[in-house]
Amino acid sequence: MSQKYYEFFCPVKVIAGKAALEHIPYELTGLAAKRPMIITDKGVRAAGLLDPVIAACEESGLDIVSIYDDVPPDSSTSVVRDIAGIYRQEKCDAIIAVGGGSAIDTGKAVNILVSEGGDDIAKYSGAGVLKHPLKPFFVVPTTAGTGSEVTAVAVITDEKKGVKLAFTSSFLLPNAAIIDPRMTLTLPPHITAATAMDAMTHATEAFTCMAKNPLSDAYATAAVKKVSQSLLDVMDNPKDTNGRLELAQASTMAGIAFSNSMVGLVHSLGHATGAICHLPHGLCMSLYLPYVLEFNLESIREPLGELLLYLEGPEVYSATPASRRAEASISAIRKLRDQLYKRCQLPRTLKETGKVLESQLDHIAEQALDDGSIMFNPKEVTLEDAREILRRAWA
Amino acid sequence: MLLKRIQPMVFQTRRLYVDIMFQVMGRALQAVSEVDETVQNDARALPEGLLFEMMVMPDGPRLIVEHTGNGHFHYHGESAPRPIDLSIQFKHIAHAFLVLSFQEKTAEAFAHDRMLVDGDLSYAVRMTRVLNRLEAFILPKLIAKRAVKEYPDSLHLPEKLISAARIYLKVATNFVETARA
């Protein structure tokens, strides 16, 4: 697939590794911020993950002025408005989002309101509405999968209208993403597995879909390699700090890759399944990945074959005939899923989830066809194609 | 030197080509929605009264169609009766030319960041499917293969010829009616 033109943009400063949290005060000072607010959720606070963040700041004489710890799993316009109110009341001047996708998206949306003014976040929805840089914004991910710390998108539910509002602007990107292995050390096994497979899917789709480009390819392959090499080790030894850091970095790298080259049908099906059956995103990604790769096979044979090197290493790659590498890559992903099923029962089929009815498959297929990411899938997808993939993924 | 002299003419010709193609496509969208059931099924999910625009930024040629209900489109020309609901915008006339001269597929143009969507993305996906279907009908297979991601296997020659003839007839009639008006 020749690529005649591409764009690549990632201005986020990545601060990663041992004692990364301790860099927050210095980085905030560099942006003239003195009164940061933390946005997080109850789970993160209960797990004690805020403690090292607060300690790192206080030790440097930087007080966290306000902590909002009630972000729901699906953040809403009213939550965003409330947090913006607290930010203004407390005269904060920076935001630190600590958490997974929802806390990070909420942080992005709050930053729009406190920077642009007003209480109605809905009027900033859409692409390219924002025209100015926003307030200093840092992200500390506590899962290793979404890549939200390096994406220019936020999704917030408008509970009055019952719709999801998407916000897209490069100004939503945080000033810094702080990747500290302490933040993912206590992730339970099934979340570790699902979120890592989310990163794996981001990287695989970024590498095989229509908007792939040389720069995103570099990030995608590195992410695939890190997940392949570290995921099972971390599943066997959850306190493996190095392995945790590898997964966290893989997630960020996959995030950089897919935010510059987009994703495809795995995400279309995953978004539809998440909306209809309320299955976690990472689980949907893990579930659909091999079936969609099989569907796309003839359109992506070359890049998929190349991925074998990063999935299985140089020995297996060189021992596999070039004509069989694409199939071998799919087998490697299936093998990884089987291992995860053995370790934490991460479902491999829709039936294994126990939360999807066979009667819902048609609805999922129809909704998937309207998903924006389907545009970037390398192969055209008809309704019948989507139904067939779902039938294969059923059991 | 010669290149410098003819460059304005090249630009003018390119602009004229894009303008004419938008006029043809707008009328053809209306026509295909009267002829093809698949297009009607896709369009039916769009809200009645939805105004769709395809245009060149910042204020270049454009086509505007309205979903009048039941999967039918009405071509409004270049001016909208009210604010646009869904807009697909080429960043530059050169990018519109690449797509409309079938050097770049619509999906490729999206992947190459040549176009922006302002409005509901799911409706934009539907409209792209409709545009692909239209191109598969009205273009010779060899050219259509360059315009769409995948030429539909189910579209056989007799159906293609009959539908294309009906679409072209409706487009021509519409052109004549517009000229008379």
C-alpha cells in the first residue's frame, strides 16, 4: 500500500519511568502553574494512587488546591460543568487528570470550559472549534491501554439529549503525559489483560489500516513488540515494575500511532458492541481483533506479515515463509488470547462474555457500519460482511 | 516562463472542472436516490430535512443536497435554504480535483487528511457510502475502481447500464430545467 501523503503530530511531552511523578512540580512551574486541580475517580483514590502524586507535589512545596474524585465511568456535561465551577471557585490554574479514559476525557473537557469560558461544553463539540491553546494540562494514566494521554479527542455524554459529544482539537492534547509504573502496579489481572489488548489493537490497526504512515508505523511496531514481550510476564508477576512500565509505554506509543493513522473495523465493531451490550472497550478489542484481521487478510497481507517480527521475534519470523507470515501473525494473536483466557478468563468469543445475545448481532452490525473508523478500514465492509464476522466471533 | 504564463489558466480550468463535477454530482445524487433501492435504504436513516454540503475551503465550489425523506435527495445547487447540517470540506481545490478526477479515492482522501467533516460523523459515513454507490453506477468499471475502495461484486453490467442510463437522463433533464428557469 503506497502512502503518498500523511500528517503526523504529537507535541505531548512524555515523562516516563522511575520517579516520573516527581517531575510534575518542575514541569508545572515551567508553565507558570501554581494552583493545580486533580481530576480523578473514586476507584483511583480508593486504590491509593493519588497518594504518590500528592506526595510528589507537596514535597516540592506545590499544593494541590482541589481534588475532584467523582468522575463517573461515562462522564457527562453536568459533571464537566460542576468541575469547571470548582476550578474557578478555587482559582486553580492547571489540571492534572489521574485515571483511565473517562477521567482523562473529563479533564480535557473541563480544560475547554475553564480556558474558553462559559458553562455549556456542548457548544465546543465537533472538530476544530477551539482556536487557542488551553490551560496547563497534565495526564497521569492509571491503565495501560487507552492512549488517551496522547490523543486529541474527548467524548462526553450529553445526558439531556442522550447523545455522546465528541470534541476534537490539537489543543486538547496535554502538555505532558506522566508514565510512572507505580500507577499501574495494582491493576487487576483482567483489566491489565483487556487494556493491554486495547493497546495491541490500536497498534495493529494503526499499522494495517488506510492512513498508516512511516512515523506511526515506527510507534505501532514498537508497541506491538512491548505488549508481546511483557504482557504474559506481567500477568504472571503483577508486581513486575519493568514489565508494567513496558506496557504503559506501549499504550502511549500505540496511542501516538493510532491518533495519527486512525483505526478500522475492530473499533467499529467494538464501539457498537460497547454501546449496545455495555462491554468494556478493551475486551471488545481483544475479542474482535483476529476475526477482523482474517476478514482484511488479502488487503493487509504485507504489513500483517511484517508484524510477525514484533509479535513472535526474529527466530519465528525468519523460520516462517514470507507467504505464511500474515496467517502466523493472526495465530500469534490467537495464542496470546488463549494464554490470557487461561490466566484471567478474558473472553475470546462473544458467547464467552455472557453479556451478548445472539439476537443482538444484527443491531451491532448495523451500528458498526455507521462508525467513523470504518472509513479507514483497508477493505470495504458491507452489512453482510459485518454480520459474518460477528457470527464467527460468536462462538 | 511558459509555465508561469499558463499556470493561471491551469488553475482556472481546475476550478471549472471541480465546479462542473459538483453540479453533476449534486444532480446525480438526487437521481440515484430516485433510482436505487440500496441508496434509498442508506439515506433513509438520515434525518428528514438534513442539508448535506460538499465544498472546497474556504469559499470554493460546493454542492448542497437535502434529504427530503424516505431516502430521497433534492439538489439545491450552491445555496442552502438554511444552515448546513453536515459538511464535507476539502482543504484545497487541488485536493478536490484529485478526488473528482479519480486520482484519489474518497476514503483515501479522508485517510490523507484532505477533507474534514463538520457534523455527525455517522451521517458522513452514510453519505460516503451513497457517493461510492453513485460512482460505481455512473463511471465505467475501470474508472470506478479508482474512485471507490472496492467495486461492488454484486453490481452486474445490465443493472449498471440501466441505472446509469436512468441517472444520466435525470441529470440531463435537471440541467435543462435549470437552464430554462
